[in-house]
Amino acid sequence: MKKSVFFGALAATTLVAGLAGAATLDDIKARGELLCGSNTGLTGFGAPDASGNWAGFDVDLCRAVAAAVLGDANKVKFVPTTGETRFTALQSGEVDLLVRNSTWTSSRDSELALDFVAVNYYDGQGFMVKKDLGVSSAKELDGATVCIQTGTTTELNLADFFKQNNISYQPVTVADDSEAQRQYLAGACDAYTTDASGLAASRATMPDAENHIILPEIISKEPLGPVVRHGDNNWGDIVRWTYYALLIAEEKGVTSANVEEVLASTTDEEVKRLLGASGEMGAKFGLDNDAFKRAIAAVGNYGEIFSRNIGEGTTINLARGLNALWTQGGLQYAPPFR
Amino acid sequence: MTMATDSPKDGFRLSMLIYDTRYRSYTIQIVVLILFALAVAWLLNNTVQNLAARGKEFNFGFLWQRAGYDIGQQLIPYNNDDNHFRALLIGLLNTLVVAVLGCIFATILGVIVGVLRLSGNWLVSRLMTVYVEMFRNVPLLLWILLSYVILSEVTPQPRDFRVTDEMIAAGEEPAASMMFFDTVAVTNRGTNIPSALFERGLGTLDLGFMSLNLDFWAILAVIVASIYVNRRIVHSARATQEATGVRPVTWWKSILVLFGPVIALIVAMGFHLEIPELKGFNFQGGILVAHSFTALLIALTLYTAAFIAEIVRAGIQAISRGQSEAAFALGLRPNRTMSLIILPQALRVIIPPLISQYLNLTKNTSLGIAVSYLDLRGTLGGITLNQTGRELECMLLMMLIYLSISLMISAVMNMYNNSVQLKAR
Amino acid sequence: MSETHAQTVGFTRNDMLPPLPPPVTERGAIKWLRENLFSTPLNIALTLFGIAVIYLLLQSALPWWLNSVWNAESLSQCREIVAANAGPDASGACWAMIRERWHQFLFGFYPPEEWWRPVLAFGLLFAALAPVLYSGQKRSLTILLCGVLAYLVLTLYLAGASGVVFALALLLVLGMLGLAQVQPGKLLWFTLLYPALTFWLLWGGSIWSPIVAMAGFAVLYGVFRLASPLIGLAPAAGAGVVAAVLWWLYIDVPVVEMLQSALPFSIPAIASDQFGGFLLAIVIGVTGISFSLPIGILLALGRQSDMLIVKWLSVGFIEFIRGVPLITLLFTASLLLQYFLPPGTNFDIILRVIILVTLFAAAYLAEVIRGGLAALPSGQYEAADALGLDYWRAQRLIILPQALKISIPAIVSTFIGLFKDTTLVAFVGLMDPLKGVTQIVRADIDWKGIYWEPYIFVGAIFFLICFGMSRYSMYLERKLKTDHR
């Protein structure tokens, strides 16, 4: 008798059949919910709070896409994924979109059949050491013990770096960021290596932040960005241009607070197109014309997202650096919206 | 089938396939076989379709690609230029070493705790009960995480071992010191133990796909040979005893045969210990045993020992008092009673559940994931899977390996069990 | 001699001397200490060792416990309070985290206004188990149901359930109490309905979906009864199963929609991803063990069968599942299951994990039940054959009831093991109480760097539940043993 619930559950509620990959947009609209692959919990980038609301830099991009596609930034279901399960979750259609500080690499594009549609955070792998170790460059770390998270690109970069510089190290593999921080603080490793943003976030929450330094060497390029399945180009375009819309909004000074005002008063044609006041830009993606306006209104422009979650003034206190707009010396550059 | 039916006189009808007990079991088996084959075909078909849809293929060629990552604990040489298969081997050896050591330690500890739980000492038996209940009723994962935290929080940092000139001048001792005659250093990043080195080693033999450490194999061969010779000596002593009633004295022969050749060999090869020394950031030299290994081993040992203690206790309690009383009546001393009367009988009760504890322990080594211990799951099912994206191949291969290990353990232990069990005649 | 003596001695004691108290070393605490702690040199050494262990444990942990902080906003505030109270170098527990986040450890992200639902389902679980554990024993049934009643009154009040819910739940349990007095056997119907009820309570949605899904079994039974006179038992059973599967696949959903539009009654639907903490552990554990019971029985019978193919398939399945670690099966659920199912099939990870955990538990239960079957004296099988019962009747009426009864303690042990193993679901991204929720709590910048407290809290709850169950299973074992003497 107990089997009934099982089959009932299979048949009635949870079995969502439909060819994944063919038309993600239609699936999402039919479902009324965006499935967004997220981290199981990474400070500043994506973690649920005490009441279960997800917040963070990556999470806000998911919300922006949901606002653009479904008109409601809260119609997102966040699916926590681990380093091992994230790409499979995407490939199998368990999530529509993966925004989980994943590095864009050639083999992930080709071999894993994924599409990285944009780079929402330019990062690089760095080292953090205690000040009293007396080390000022990563090349002085010969023989050091290095804490490193498994299941990421960082372990490959680390191996390459030490090999190139012909110095040795002892890896201490750790499962996640908070474990790494504990090990590092306890002195179980001399250096902690991960993306520089993660290092900064860790350092910010340490009781004695002034005693730790991040070494100047950035040993890798870590372009982190949203990922979609290979083969559904329209869906990839939607995610890509939602992200660019947030960038353009920052460039043009459109914020979540003033978006209506700007819409009414602007004379800039690109802003008009962006906000759906002229042209049929949204419709070309299969969305409403004011889709991108909704995204901006819901989560704010790129600068707002950055400063709200990880920017200067928050506990994590990251500088914009490479992630400043191209007009301010950074790398964030959106193609023209026309 | 148990029921016999009179064979019907009339000819074969189709319905007899269902109603006639002679044919029914064949019908059922054929139906089951067809259903099973259909299910397998369905799964295979789905897999092929899914692989095609994702543009993937099913082959194990990726195992020969460069791995590119480093592994902290290696029992055989490995560096990041080696291929994924080599990494798999490293992981497999790491799994096995934890499993074997865990089984040994858990058995020793479990037997001690099981006996102490029955002891007349109120305090100790209570303490053992608390230990057993605590470990049996809390998830193993928690013990692994906790022992890892304890190891890295409680142990000193390498720099605490440092003796500076000022300290010598002030007559101070360093905050931490090495153990066992300054040969073992426990720091919060691992345990440094001395390693064995040979001045006149035999070198390595390169077989192309892998290289053999000849020192290790030579010692192993000598040990195996001496054990064999010793068995022959004991055997002939027993034969003499049975023939003449007098057992020749053989203990000195045994000691000579067991230890002489090995000692001679390692002296000949120029054996010395390399003792870890504090240099730069860390202790250098010797072997570094990572805390992820130690924590996993400690947690597995303590957890499994709690179960083994219960098994041992039940085994001893299952032997009736009359057995030991009868032994005393025969004039056997207590330790002879234990070794000749109680233990052989208790073993019959103990061994079958002990086998399943060994199997559990071996399977539980996969929880090393919690402390990022790079065992089979960490290399093949972790980093390799992640870097190559071949989840189907990696997972199937991993399950196959675990399955073979389990089957081998249970086969070996069952053989031993059969040799101990009463032979029913 | 005695006479002269009697005369010469002026005083003869007529009454016995009162016995002297035993020497000081042979009585009271000292005797106890000598006997139990210091009887032999070995024992003295052991005792000293025990005292040393206790001293070390207390010395390292006691200050930390004594400096506990219960009210704080964040870990750094905790540290400040400890430093202010006990000096700068003192360490102290920061239970304020538990105070703020306890609900995530228990319910995950289940919405607070709906907490009454898991709470109610948990209470009714015992009401559903009662008829199985104490079939026909009025007194035990009444005691257990009264316990459930008291639990529900307390927890539903704490969870802030509405008056209607309160009244309905109490009515239900009171009704069961009444039924227990008159016809305790009928209570089994509640056990059979409980899975559907719980599914509806936990996941919510329309009340019609569990009812219509249960109706599939009615269809199965109806077809079986109608067809068995026409085509015989075995084909009728097959036809019934086919009909039920057709019902679930094609008729279920439209009927639910129709009924829901005609007679709408539903509670808010809660998606699986809101489940977490001990709620998730219990849901996976309990569904795993209860679904696996029928599969386990079939596998155990299959393994003992005379039919070679059935036997080898059962053995292969059991040995395969028992030979690989649970964690690889969980990874299979999360990574491989999509490969094996038709392209595009996708259902949520909790259900996939439950399926794999069910298969895992089924293999272990099959071995447990096989043990129970083997423990039955062969006279029972022979007696059943002598009565002329066919295979299924013999199993149903004679063999299984006894074999299952013998196996109950081992089934409870399997459940304890499974329940502890539910913590492993953290590795496929689910929020188990031990690692999943702890990681989420630590990702909060306020609690980043907290280590011991969540582990101790979760470990204590696990200990309470598992220890309680293991004691219960020992009690059962003793009780069942006397029955069989």
C-alpha cells in the first residue's frame, strides 16, 4: 500500500517530462519558475539566510534572468550543487542555468558541451599567507603547505604554477571554503589558495584580518560566469543579454531606483531600446519588450549588485578592480544594444 | 517444487504452463528473464540515447590522459604528469591502506573494549559503555569531521618546535617537542614519521607501465620465505611430537628463521632511518602522514571498534559458564582456558558479524570525502570525474572496484570462517 | 565442669551479643570501592586510567561549557562576551547560533507557518506504527496513543497550528483511542492510509492527489477480484497490476484536476527543496525503510527460491548493493540516474535519493529477513506443506508472520544505520542536518568560523533518537526471546 504514494508522487507531482535542451525558454514559461544552479553556500556570492531566502552576487543574476523571463525576480528555485554535481545538473536539465562561480575553460566548452555566455566576475587565483611568515611573493613558498579546495580548477593551476617555478609544495586538500579557512587559521597550512575574491571574503571575516596578506601573484585567469547547456542558442542569448543589460544600465546610470524616471525622461536611444520604450528588442528574444527593464528594476544594475553583495562597504569589501566598467579601466564591456 | 502431482493423462495444453506445478516454475523463470532482459535493454537504450544527446561517448581512453593534479599522500610514486589511471591506483591504494589499518586497529580496540565492558571494575565498564553507546548512535560522518577538527586544532604548529638562539640563551624549552626519541613530530598539518632508507638499495625496476621498488619486494619475498620455512619447522616438530611424544625445542630456530634473514638483508642494504627535521616552513625528510588520513583512520577505528566491542561481548557471553568451569576442573590455568576453550568457541559466534563490520569499514572509507582524503572516490570519483566530465565511466568503474574489494574481503573471510566453524557430520 | 563453672561465675549472658558492624574496609562506600574499583592491581591501574581520562575530558571541555553564551547576534559578539566575562584567553561555546538557527537544523527551509504539518506527521507516525508493534494489545496501544495525544497538544500549540487543525488532529487521535478500546485490529487501516496522509501533509497541494493515487490500489484489488474467477489467480494479479499502472500513468492526473476543480480543497504546496535538516533525514529514513520492506521481503524470498534465475537475480542485486558504499549510490542518484532514464525525464533530487536509498535498504533488509526465515525451524515449513497450503499461502499465513517478528530487532538496527547514513546526502547537495545545514549557517557572515556547536547540537539529537531506538530494539529482543522459549 505504501507504494501508492511513491507512484503517485512519480506520476502526479514530480515527474516533469519534456525534452531538455530543445526550448528551455518555453519550459521555463510553462513551469513558471527558473531553475538556477547555485552554490551550497558561499559567502557573498550565493547562500540562503536564516529564513531561507537566497542572496548574493551570483544569486542576483539568476533573479535578474527570472525577472526578465517571468516578470518576477522571486520565481527562481535555487538548486544547491556541489563541485562534482554542478555540470551534470545542468546537462541533465535539472537546472536551466548555472551561476556558481564556475571558471570558463576551453575543455568545459568543448568536452562538457556547455556554453559560458558571459563573464560576470573576472577573478584569478591568489595566495593568502600570515604576515609573520615573512613571505612577500608566491615564489618564496618553496616547501610550503598549501590548503586547496578539491573539485575546482585551482588544483590544476597550483600544480602548474609550482612546476613552472620549479619549487615544491605539500597540498592539503579541504572540502569547502569554511573548512579551508579553519585549517589556515589553525596554522595547518602556510598558504591558502583560491580565487582572489574568495581570499578577500575569507580575510574579511577573520578575527585578525590585519595579520594576513594576499600575495601579489595572481597565478591564473579565472573568468567566472553563467553557464547554459550547449545547443539552445536563444536561451543562451537571453542570459547573455540580461547580463549585458545590467552592465549597460550601470554604464548609462540607470538604477533600480530611477529606472521609471529615466524611462520617462531619457533621450538616449540605447537606453530607450534597453528599457523597451523603442524598438522590439525584447520580442526578438521571445520575451516582452520591457523584460530588461524588469530585470534592472528587480535587482539593480551591475554596479548595484556588486556593491550590495561584495563591494566596498560590505563585510567582504572587494574593490571593483578588473570588474570595473571598461570606461573606468576595468574589463566589463557590453556590446552595443541595438 | 515441493508438491508432487499426478501426471495428467491427456496431452499438453497451454494452460498447463500456469497451472501445472511441473511447468509453472519454468514459466515464471522465463517471464522474469524476459522482463529482466527488457529492463536491461531499456536502460541501455536510454543510456545510448542520452549519451548521443549530450555528444558524449563511452570509452575509458581518458584514463591515459595526463591527470595534472597533485595528491598529498602517495604510496607509490606519482606526480601531476602521470595519467588518470595512475591517479586511480594511488587512490585505490589510499583506500586500501585506510581499510586494512582500520580493520586491524578496530579489531584490537574492539576486543579490548568488549572485554573491559565485562570487567568487574565499575568505573571502567561504565566508561566503556558510554564510549560504545556514544559511537554507535551518532553518525560516522560526525566523528570524522570532529577528529579532523581536533587534530588540526589541538596539535602544535611546526614553528612551535623551533629552538631559537634567544630561547637557548634564556634556557627556555620550545613550545612543542618531538615524540619517541625525537623521531616523530605531530604538527597541525600532519604527522612526520621517520622513513626507511637504504644506502645500498637495489633500485627500481622499470616495467614500462609501472616501476617496482626492488627493496620493498626483496624484503617482502624474504619475509614470505622465512614464514614458509618456519611453518615447515613447526610442522616437522609436530610430526616428531606425534611420533615420539616428545616435542623438540624449536623456538630458537623459529626466531632465527623469522628474523635472521630479514635483519641480514636490511643490514646488507645499508638500512638507516631518515628522521624528519624542521627546515623552512615544515619538517623535511621522513614521511608526512596527512591529518585527513589520520582523522579518517581514527574515526573509522573508534566507530567500528564500538560495534566490534558489542560483537565480542556477545560472543563471550554466548559461551556458557559450564565451559570455563569444566576447563578449571580439568586443571587448565585461566589463560589456557581462555585460549583453548573460550576463545575458539567464541570466535565461531564472533566471526560472521565481524566480517560484515570489516566490509562496512571498507565501504565507509569512502566518507573520506568529508575531510578531502584522496582515496578512490576522491581521485577517480572526485577530481578525475570533475576534470574530464566522464561521470558514467568514472562512477561505473568506481562501483566495480568497490564491489570487487568487498567480494574479495568476504570471500577471504568466509574461507577463514569455514575453517573455524564446527564441521557438521 | 559446666556446673561448677555456672556457679562460680556470677554473670552469664543470656542474650546474643549484637553483631559488630563489619570492619570499616568491608562496608559502605569503602567496600564498594574496594570491590568495584580497587580489587586487583590491574583493576587499580584501570581505575586510575579511567579517572585520568575523565579528568582530561573535563579539564579541556568544562571551561568551554561553563562560558557558554546564549544571547548574541554573531560569533564575534559571542567572542566579545566570553572575553568580557572570563578574560581574554578564555574560550566559550556560542549557543546563540543554535538559538537563532535551530529551526533550520530541524525543518530546513520549511515555511514557519506550516511547521505544524511535519510536526503532526511525525506524531501520527507513532500512531501508525502502534498497531504494527502492539497488534491487539489494548493497554500498550492506549498508552502509546495517549503519548501521541500529549505530544500533539504540546507541539501543535508551539507550532501555532490553527484551531481547525488542532481540533481535527485531536479528533483523529481520540477516534483512534476509542477504536483501540473496541476493535484494535481495525487500527491497521490507519497504518495503510498513513503514507498518503503524510505525503499530503508534507508536500501539500490538493487533497485529491493522494486519494486518487491510493485509488489505484483499489483498482488493482477490484480488477484482481473481478478477473480471478475468470482467468485464475496469477494472471488476475498481473492484470490488476497493469490496470493500476495504467491508472497512475494516464487517469490519475486528469481525475485529480477534475476533482480539484469540482471540490477544491488544498493546503499550500511545499517544494522538495524547502526540506532540510532533521525533517529531511527522517523523511528519507522512514520512507526508505518502509518502501524497502516489501522489496526486501520479495528479495529474501527470491534468494531462497528454488527457481535458479530468480535466485541468481536476487543474489546479484543484493550482493551488488551491499558491495558498494552508499555514497556511490547517492552519486549515482545525482549523476547517473538521468543517463538510465528516457531522455528528458527529470525529477527532483530528493525523490531520486529516496529511490536509491530504498534500493540500498532493501538489499540490507533482504539479508535481515533471510536471517529471520533461516531462524524458523524447518518443522514450520513442513507443517505448512502438510496442511496442503500453496507457496504464497504458506508464506503469508505461516512463514512470514513469524520470520518478520523475529527480524524486528534487526530491522530496527538497519533503520538506525540508515538514519545515520542519511547525513551522506549532503554530498549531493541536499541539506542534511550535519553538513548541509551547518555549511549554510557558516556561509552566513555572522557565523562564519563556528565549528563545534553545530556538530554537538546535531550529534546530540542523533544520539537521542538512535539511542532511544536501539534501547527499544533491545527491549523487543528480550520480549520476543521469552516468547519463543
